[in-house]
Amino acid sequence: AQSVTQLGSHVSVSEGALVLLRCNYSSSVPPYLFWYVQYPNQGLQLLLKYTTGATLVKGINGFEAEFKKSETSFHLTKPSAHMSDAAEYFCAITGGGNKLTFGTGTQLKVEL
Amino acid sequence: NAGVTQTPKFQVLKTGQSMTLQCAQDMNHEYMSWYRQDPGMGLRLIHYSVGAGITDQGEVPNGYNVSRSTTEDFPLRLLSAAPSQTSVYFCASSYSMARGAYNEQFFGPGTRLTVL
């Protein structure tokens, strides 16, 4: 079975500051890991994914994440926050099948 | 392509009523699934299907039925609505992992359901 834990249900940053959203995983098989973003009253959109290969993955809108097996982590970062980044972010995992298991989400607030 | 479409966008039911949430996709995806989203709980898998005629239960299936008679459609039925089913429901679809690589899941815009 696989699971993910997102640390911090709410994160607040200033515009221009570093964004760091934390995700730790548990998996008995090599995991596939994902970050999704949900803007208010919308569905989920894939930001980036790690399946195999390069452990630093780049996604849309300037976000990136690094798969660290030794730390069982897949934290999401962006060097400089923009007001348009305000949204809810979900980390998700699968053990290789189609079924995704989601974390509980982190609401990102960007302040002027 | 319209992608994944869901109807209705909003629905209010009384306890005990039944209804069907519709989901359709035009991408010829084998895999389709239903999730519910509740505050502080993320998305939880209700039911999924790996192809027409094949469905299976997810993490929270009680009170919901599904069927998959065509590749395109995957309706979710609430048999006797309860206040605990007040939630936002998302449908998603993707190509099957049987194709040999992970394929992105595409999500619909959601149905916001309130049960009084």
C-alpha cells in the first residue's frame, strides 16, 4: 500500500518569496509521485510527476520537485511566488497502477 | 476534445433521494474513476473502472453504485442520499497502465452536492 503525508495544511508566503510545500511518502514498491494544483472552484491539474529517471522534475508555472528516496520525500518548490500561485496543492502516489492516493492538501496563500 | 465533462455542476438533494452524477470523456481512455473531496481529507477514491464492463471499489464505496457500459461514460449513482454524502465529486480518466507507462489522469470540473 502507498500513502503520502503533506505537512502543513496552510502555507503563507510573500510575493517573490520561495515556495516550499512538503510531501513525504510511504510505499512498499518504487513509487510514482505527483503534484496537482486546484484553483478555486475548478478541477485538478497536473503540475509535475516523477516516474523513473531524473530525480529533479520540472513542471508547469516554474514549479519543480525532487524525489529523495533516502528521505522518502517529494517536496514542491518554486523560487519566487506569484499571486496567481494561490491555490490548493495535492501530492499523490501510485505504486505503478492507475489508482492514485492523495494527500490531504496544502492551501497556499500569497501575500503582497 | 471536450476532455472530461461532468453534469450537473451543482445539486441539492433531500435525505433519501436518489440521483446519478454523469461523467463522460472523449479521449478513448480505458481507466475512469470517481473521487470525493472533503475539507482536510484530500480526494478519496470511490469507484473505478479499467474498461467497459469492468468496475471495482475504491476506498469509500458505500452508498454509491457505478456501471461502465461504454468507454465514454461512467455514471455514479447515489442510491439513498445521506448528509454524509455532501461533498464535491470529481471524475477522472486516463489511458490504462497496461499500455506500459504511466499516463496522466485528467479531471473533470466537479459536481458540488449538498444533501439536506
